[in-house]
Amino acid sequence: MLERDKSIYKLEDNIVIRKNDDIKQYWAFNTDSGDHYSLNSTSYWILERISSEPGTIDDVLTHFLQSFEVGYEEAKKDFEEIIESFLMEGIIKKEGEKKDES
Amino acid sequence: MEYTREELTQNHEFYFQWHITEKCNLRCKHCYHESYNSKDELTSAQLDLAFSKMEQALKKWNLKGSASITGGEPFLRREDMFRIATMMDNSSHFSYYDILTNGSLITDEDLTRLTNLSSLRRVQLSLESPFENINDSIRGPGSFKNTLETIHKLKCYGLQVSVMMTVTKVNQHDFPEMVELLAKEKVDAVAVERFIPEGSGSSICDMMLSKEETKRFYELVYNTGIKEKRIRVLMHRPLFALLDANDSSVGAMCSVGNNALTIMHDGTIYPCRRLPIAIGNIIEDGIFKPWYDSDVLWSIRNINEIKGKCGKCDLLPLCRGCRAMAYWANGDYLGEDPHCWKEIKVSTN
């Protein structure tokens, strides 16, 4: 499914992410509703990536595989789950599609 | 890869210091306000909106709210002040509030109205000294007598009264006599605050205590306060922990970034009134955006970012110094509190 998804993913406008590396705590906050999400470091990495460089899931996954020693199939499955959750909670959004490079 | 959704659990209370106006009928020399024109003051409707934003935050965080309704002089917006107070009375999210006033505009009718406010904890007045000449040299002629008359009236109406004393070089030795005077007037509580030369007070920088004077003054307050039975001496302030770190009735962590915000007359949000760095506007941004997205608050929350002597202190989890005083002294709110007298042992290993 993901390899066909050309959607560009961005952080929702009302979401801010924060971390405290010293105590290994990571958060996402909804500045409209006040909802507060406690993240693990990997979830935070994904959101930070999407925040700094919106892209397709493949783009994010590619960078993730370059940064962490994890198998493609395992990472892809986890990505599907976490991206769907982030979408459902309104933490990220799809905005436009990446054009084919041809 | 997982995440959990949760609610914030910051102790049990969140405090708002709410300056509903910047206008004032007095011109106290040490005042942190610079201008008294109250430019872009929130309208009544905007005050109501600001209140709803506070309630929204308290509800989301499941915290009980407390507030100081102040100014300038809040009785210059008498009807707005009473309306806000009544809204807090009727709110399930606010536990109590104080009204901080110079007391000079309180009428007999106001006294009756104040007694009808169900969640009003105390009316706080300011008195700088038990000696008329010293008080009036700071707060203006007639202020001493007027304040004592107001205290007397408030007590006659059965209201709880507290007094704030801002310590400078001119009143640093007056605390024991102050307590005697206030106890005689049946005042319920007295608090002290260090003078930071901000706003109008920047013209009297030389009135600020030195580190040694601060130590002596805090010791004087502590030694007076622990014995005092007639009046509560409030010592929940940074640096008091230096006197007895094991005494939970004294000392407190600076509330910046933890459980407090200051709302100014135009809706500007400061971390603290004495740390005047705008982190948002309650009308435009609400509470959540500045609270979650302010670099100032996040850096102060991270105790590892606190610098200088404060950053090396073993009392850091209890005290952290006054971030506003650090900002004034160092231009850096993460810097050390210049009044801290604790000797820090530096390891040579």
C-alpha cells in the first residue's frame, strides 16, 4: 500500500513537537485542543522528519532506514501503523502529491 | 513505535496573574509598570473571552485554577473586575482568587460587593514599611494612612487581607515592626518580594539589595516568621529554601514554566510579570500555544539548561532561584540568581 502512496505528509498546523533528550522524553502537542501525546524516540523522529521536510512515506522511510539498523519489511509495517494513527489523531495531514520523476 | 495519549499532570493547581488594566492612580517608585496608559487594553468582551480560554486550559489539564486579579489598579475597571470575580465564583475550574489593589478606591459599596464574592480568598494591599515616612516616600503622600484605613474597613467587613512588602534598601530592616503593625490590624498574611528594577523601578536601581543584604533580610523574615502565630508570614519564594531546605513551609520553586502565567492588560502573555518576555497573546493564541510552544518556557523547564551557580546547586530541584531576577541581572533568564548567597562547592576532580 505504502509504495503506491504519493501523498505528501506534513505536520498539522496546530501541532508542535518537543523533546528533552536528557530525560528521554518526547511529545506532540495540539495547540488548539490542548491534547498532549507522549512519544517514543522513533515516533518523535518520524514527526521531526515530517516537520522539517514534508514528503511521501517512502521518502521518510528511506531516511529512516539510512538512520537506523532495521529491516525494510519490519520498518514498513510499523510505519503503516504509526502513520495511520497520526492521521487519525490529526497530528499529521496529507497535502498534495509528489509528482513522478520522469 | 508507539505513543500514548495522556493528560498533563502538573501538581494540582495553575495560577494566573491577570492584569486587567495598566492604569493606576498611584505612581509607586518601584513599580514594574513602565507606562500607565493601558494601550490596547482588552475590552469587556475580550476579558470574557480570555476567561473562557483560561477555563478551557484548566478543564483540559484537570487542574484547579487560582488567580490574582490586578492592574494597574483593578478598581479603575470596577465593573469588569467584579464581573470576572463573579465568573470565577461560578466556575467549577477556579478554586479561589485574590484581588491585588492599592486599596485607595474601595468604596463602602465595594466592600459589600466584595463580601458577596464566594471564591475571593484575600484582598491584597501593598505596604512598604510600618513607618509612614518610608512607605509614603515610595508609594506617595497619604498612602500609608489610606492603606491602614482600608485594611481596617476590609477587616470590619470580615474579609481576609494580606499585605505585600517589596524589599529595598530603605525598608530592609523594618520587617519585625511591620509584622507587629499588621498583627495589630488583624491582617491575615504578609508576603515579601525582592525589588527588581524594571519599568518605573529602573530609575531607582540603587535601591535594590545586595546579596549580603538579601541574606540578612531573608534571615530576618524567616526568624520572625517561624515564631509568628498571629499572622501568616508567606515564605513560598525562591531562596527561602536556603534557610532550611527541610522545612516544607518555606521556599518554593519559581513557578515559571511549571504552573503559572501572567496575562497583561492587552492580552500579552508573560511567563511571569517580572519576566517581561512576550510568549503569546491570550486572545490570538489562547493558552495552549504559548504554553506548549514557547522556547523560553521549555528552556526554563529543563533544569539542565540553568546556568551559573544555580545550575550547579544541589538545591536546584527545590529552588532554581528567581528567573526574572536572573534575567534582569544577566540578560539571560537561564543565568544565576545574583542574590543567592549559597556557597557552591566545585569539585576539583
